[in-house]
Amino acid sequence: MELNDVQRMADSVLRDYGVPMKVSMISPAPAGWTIAFAGRYPGSPSVEVKLGCDKSSMHHVRESLKRGLSVCD
């Protein structure tokens, strides 16, 4: 999975679930990707989500992001 794919999926999850955050950093990690999210408002907490590369389907990435951001359908 490419960086652009991960960026699009992270932006999509934020938009679809109305999470008031933005992607602040995406970096490759030894086992996949690390995505850092920053709050849109001063004093908002930040969140870091680690994705494994062994299951790199778009569905897995989306579900992992949802779990990491504590959102659900």
C-alpha cells in the first residue's frame, strides 16, 4: 500500500465520521504505517494509529483507523 492510499483513507474516515481532526503525519514503520492525527481546535488531544502491513487491504486500513479513532458505524 502506498503513502497516497493511506492518506486518502485517513482523510476519508475523518470526513465520513465527522472527526474534528486532521492528519498531521504519516510515516512508514517497520511493520506498516504510523499515522498521527492532530485536533482541529487548540487544546484538542492528538492520536497516533499504527497500521500493520500484513493485512494491507483498504478494508483493513479503514477498520484499523476507525478503531484507533474510536468511531463506529
